[in-house]
Amino acid sequence: SRMCTPMLYGPKEYLETLGNISHCAVDYVENAAACESDTTCEWKAMFESGVCFQDPKSVTTTTTMAGVTYSTIEVQLPLTVDDAAAILNNATVQDAMKTGFAEAMDVPVEDVMLEIQAVRRLTAHTRKLQTELLAIFSVVMPSLEDAIVKQVEIETISLDATNEAIATAVASVGFSGALEVTGKMTMRIPEPTTTTTTTTTTEASNTTTTEGGDDGDAGDDGDDGDDGDEEPPSSAIAGSASAAV
């Protein structure tokens, strides 16, 4: 057996070829009248016949790119707790923490997201692993300007006021464990970058103007029948494109 490597024309190349063949070349093989009646196609005379191409003017590609916008404020609050599982596995307590945080920072609670991470540390005195929590609050602001102003306001709110607001909120839903905010760090984080590409096909009406005796010139197209059994090269090209599809 003979091994042919590398593969020069495989499925990838086949699909790329299909993507470059328009419906004009496939649907209107040696059919000038049908090609010209399609507003997205253009007929070009070639080799005593012609080929139907897609009209470049009928395709418009618009690409819109949105840059990175740092309009979300992230606030990290380290927490000291006596029962981490009672907070990690309790959605009611977490919702109360969001409510207390929103009240302390003067932001709508629906614009606040909360992620809690468990941090295990080795204490210096007992040499035992102690579980602490890191509460990461994200506040979505309407614009970059609003985010800059709000970040400054959040940084000026004292740690005691933040701790009291969250502790009061979780106590109101029945949480009786110990919870203390031991620090606060703020930063602005970016929104995801989005790229949108839109391709539209514009249909433009074909206008044919007839003047004087020019109608007789159209009779030149009848030369196609003079070839007899000889197949014009354009038929082979268009036929290959049709077979590939």
C-alpha cells in the first residue's frame, strides 16, 4: 500500500472552497437572463458565454468592536467567622450580606453580586488550620465615570460602618454565628470585550433603459449555439463548482 502524506485537500479545504462559492455561480450556470434578474448577482461575459458572480456591491460587512470598560467595582472583604459552612451553604445569609453591603455603600442591591471563597490558613499559635472567608462584592455601574465616583465613596466608608451593616443584616435573618469584617480593598475591573460582525445583503433594483434601435444588439447572445458539440471552457468551470456543492 502507498501512503500519501501530507493531505493537500481534505475536509477543511473542501469547506473553505464551499464558502467561497456563491449561489450565483451555482444557480445560474450559463443563464445570463436569470443571473441578471437576481439583484445580488452580476453577469460577466467570458469565453463566448459567461459566468454569474455575486455582486460585491450587494454585500456589506460591518464590524463593531467594543473596548474594555472598567465600570464594575470589586470590593474584597476578608471575614473572620466561627462557622464557615453556615455561611457558604446558606443562600439566605448570603443574600442578607448583599443587602447589608448595598445599604452601607448606598447602591441598589440588584446591582450587587457576591462570591465567597474559603481561605485556609495555618495559625501561628496553635499550628492548626483555620478557615477564613473572603467576600468579593461586585457592583455594576452604568458608566466608567459613575464607577470612578462610586469607588471613591466606597473607600471613604469606614470599616466599622461596613462591619455593622453586614452584621445587622445577617442577624435579621436569624444568623447567630460570629462574623467580623477585618479589611476592605476596592478596585475597578473590566467588562468583557465584545466583537460583533454583521453581513447583510442589499437588494438593489435593476434598471434597463432601451433607446432607439439598440434592441437588435441583444441578438449577439445567440452565438452560444454555434459551438456545436464543443463545450465552452466556462461550462467546465461552472459545472465543477456545481458538482462541488
